[in-house]
Amino acid sequence: MVSAPAFRAIRRVPCADRQHPFDRFRRREPYIYLAPGMVPTSSAGMKLSAFSILVPDYGSGLAFFRDTLGFDLCEDVDQGRKRWITLRAPGSDTRIVLARADTPAQQAAIGNQAGERVWLFLQTDDFERDHTRLTRAGIIFEEEPRDEPYGRVAVFRDPFGNRWDLICPGPTPL
């Protein structure tokens, strides 16, 4: 429950980059509410910095992402009962946080965070080079590479069961 003094400190700020479906009828600017000390920001300044993937243990996660895929290890901080491990694909800003599954529900979700759908997209500038490298590293592709209007693609599963697209974007001859 917010106390009255704290509630009075919250201020209403115009926010031109946010739209409400009824704004055209209200004839006023859209607005957001900010707590004391908060500064309004534009959503254009936001970016996806990281997301987590459940793994059975940190060693197997590192073996796959760092050693097999060749991702850069950004952080590995021991926090006592868990570790903060982040990796990223070379040239990417978005990091993957390895999350060791501790509870039965988390363990059951390993490899099924997207309900059997492809949800991870590994983009390459040379499909044949990286497809060959990953195959030699032990990655098993679920299909032969195919050409789509958006590029060349093939689906593989990581050792945990997550489905990935290896994709080289761009128009390709069909």
C-alpha cells in the first residue's frame, strides 16, 4: 500500500511517444506517472540487454555456449548458492544468462521454454561456413538447410532441447 505522502509525490508527465486508444477523443497529451527521482525516458532508448536460458548445470551450459558455439564469456561471478554467468555471441550486445534449474518446475522446463517452438535465432553472415563448423562440433540439425524469402535457414536443438534457427538473412533464390 502506498502511503499518502508518497502518493502525492508521484507526478504526471506528458509522454509523446506513448499512445492511448482514446487520446484522440480526450484531446490531451498521453502521460505516464513517475515516482520521485524518476526521469522520463523514451522507449527508443530501451534495448534487450539479456535473457536467461535454463540449464541443468553451469558446466554443461558453458561447454555448449562457450566451447561449441564460440560465444564470449562476459561474466562468471560466484554468488554463493548460484553463479551469475553471462555470454554473448561475437559482435552481439545481447547477453545470455545461464540459469541453473533448481526447482522441479525449473528442471521440467529445461529445453521447453518456448513450448517446442524455435525461439532462438543465431544469425550468420556465411551460412555454409557456420553450418559446417557446427555440424563438425556435434550439432545435429533437424532438417537440411532451406531457402526462404527471408534467407537461408536450418533448425537445430541445443543439448538441452531448445530449438534454434541458424539463419543467414537476405533474399535467396527459391
